[in-house]
Amino acid sequence: MGTLSHERGNGDEDVPMAHSYTNLLYHIVFATKDRRPLIEPAIATRLHAYLGGGIRGEGGTALIINGTPDHVHILARLRQDKALSDVVRSIKANTSKWVHQALSSLQSFAWQTGYGAFTVSESQGEKVRRYILDQEAHHRKTTFEEEFVALLRAHGVSFDPSYVWA
């Protein structure tokens, strides 16, 4: 546990920090299995709301969720005591289960195994929020594959292109 110098006294005293202070913003991206275009506009709003509820259930806050028929983008503030991988696994599993129960026409629905997650500074939060909001327009010019590789590169993530879509 870190300590802070005490402002009173002779300065030789240390006082333990009583609380943890975090602002953990993540841009999370994942696709449907085989990038199949299963998230039609008729279900997207409900699916995005369910994803947001899943994040809330993990103690986080979804700031925006949007996407296209084959993938979603989430900007979320997550708790410091929850592993990102556990949160993503939970929301993916729970939404898949919900889709199978609530939307009988999508029994083949599944998410891809992996995901991308990128930390976002508070100063860039609005820029990322607008980016996620503008997904439809963005994907008139760029494929998901191009977008995802660009995100990996922009965030300095090392990757082998032969394994990104395996």
C-alpha cells in the first residue's frame, strides 16, 4: 500500500492512502463468430442494451455501445478489482445465452473467441465515443479487418497477421 507524506508535523510521518482512485476507460471490440453479419438493426438496440446491462452487472459503466452487423465497440469504465478478461468473458457468454433464449431465429449466434481492448485516457474519451457512434459511416469506407488491424497498430499492440483472423 502506498503512503503519502503527512502535511502536518515535521514531515517525517507517513499516512497510508485510505482509498484506491481509478478511472479505467476501455475501448473493447469483438466480433460475431466468423464475422457473420448477424446483428441486424432490428436486434442491435436490444443487444447493445443487454451488453450494457452485463457491464453494469460487473460493476462497470457502459458509456456507449455501437457496431455493425458483424462486430461491436464498447467504451466502458470498469472497476479496478475486476480482470478485463473476466468482464469480457462474462458479457459475451451472457449475451450469447440471452440471444439464444430471446431470439429463436438466431440459434447459431456466437461471439468470436478473442477480443481487442485498448485503454483510453479521459482526455480522449469523447473522441473514442464519437468514433464508436459513427461506426455505420466509418464502415462504408473501411472493413472490420482493416479497422481492427489499424486499432492494434495505433495502440502499439504486437501481432502476427496470420493469427488475427485464425
